[in-house]
Amino acid sequence: MPWLIATYQPVGLFSLKHGEATSTGGKSLLIPTPFALRTALVDAALRVEGVDRAEEIVRLVKTLDLALKPPAYAAVSALFVKVLKPERPDSAKAAERFFQKTIAFREYVHWWGELGLALGGTDAALDRVRPWLAHITYLGKRGGFVQLAGPPERVDTLPEGYLKLEPRKPEVRSFPLGLVQRVDDWGPAMTWPALNVFSDVRIRLGRERIRYDLPTPYNLRQAGRGFALYVLEG
């Protein structure tokens, strides 16, 4: 199967909470999830081809295989920040204010090294996807800026060092050393109305969204109060 390889240079701090995290707390993942990558592709495609082709774009992106080459180092900073939280309707002060001040736990990941993204599919699919890749400007939460480092490259086989973003098959009994993270991906029922934030269609777990555990090649090298340094092994 042919692959299209794109390399991105991080120019901002990455942050993407686990799917089970609450709005006021939760550790960040070290790499973007398949769900985040596919959605970033759709966002870029809509700016290139227009929203009229949204359904067609979602169907195409759903067929792509994904693989990732994480940056060499990931340094995680943990901190508390002040945020505004919507006031509860049953609160005594609901009539006086719309928001209440509170604190939230956040983690931000400083990547050192380039991030490789590999897309697998048919020749026709990869030819269409190629112009979109330059329009991916952030991954995870807004502010996690990345920049395409060079023209995407077509290869016949997936290069070494790339991690396939797919559930592990039950018959595979070996378990590589590294950090296991819970990630999410598009489910088989994902459609454009479900993905569109202006639509009333909800994303349902097990239908439009699936979750699985992904072993990543990161190992903890050093940790202290408020920080942790992970190093890519192998």
C-alpha cells in the first residue's frame, strides 16, 4: 500500500486531554489521537475545497490508514490556571453572573524534534489529500501550532520508526515497552453532520467515536515537581 509522508515542525506547545477527562482536570496525551488527525485533515480540506464537498471528504478521510513518528523528546509541564466556568442554573448567584471563577489543571507538551505523519490509501486518495497537508496548522487544542517542514513524499512501504495508529489485534501477544495511552478514533458511523459543530447530531461512543489503548515508544526519562520528560526509544 502506498503511503504519503508529511513532516511537521512544532512551533507551539501541544495539549490534548484524554477523552475521559473533565473540563477542569486531566493529563495531556503526548501525541495527537487518530480522531484529532482525521478531524484536522477535514478542517484543512474544507478550506481548500469548500464545505459543499464535506460529506465526500469525510468518507475519504475515513478510509485512510494513519501512522505517526513522534518527536524525539516530549517535556510535559503541569500547572494550574484560572478559568471561567458557566454558572450553574440552580446557583443563588445565577441571576447576577453568567460565569464563575475557578481553577483548572492543565498539561502542556513541549515537543523537541519533528513530527512525522503518514497516510496510507489508494493512489487517487493520496493525490487528493496532498494539497490539504500544508493547511494543517495546529494539532490538539488550538494553539498547538505546527508547520509543514517540506513537500510531502510518496513511498511504497511505511518507513521504520512510524507507529501505526490502530487497535492491536487480539492474536498479537507481544507487548512493546513504552507508555500506553488511551486514544480515540472515528467510528464506522462517523458522518459530516456528526462532525459539524454547528449541527445538532451528537457523537456517540461506540458509533461515531471509538477508544482503544495504544502502546507508544515513549519512556519516562526524568520527572520532578510539575514536569516530566519522555524520550523516544528505538
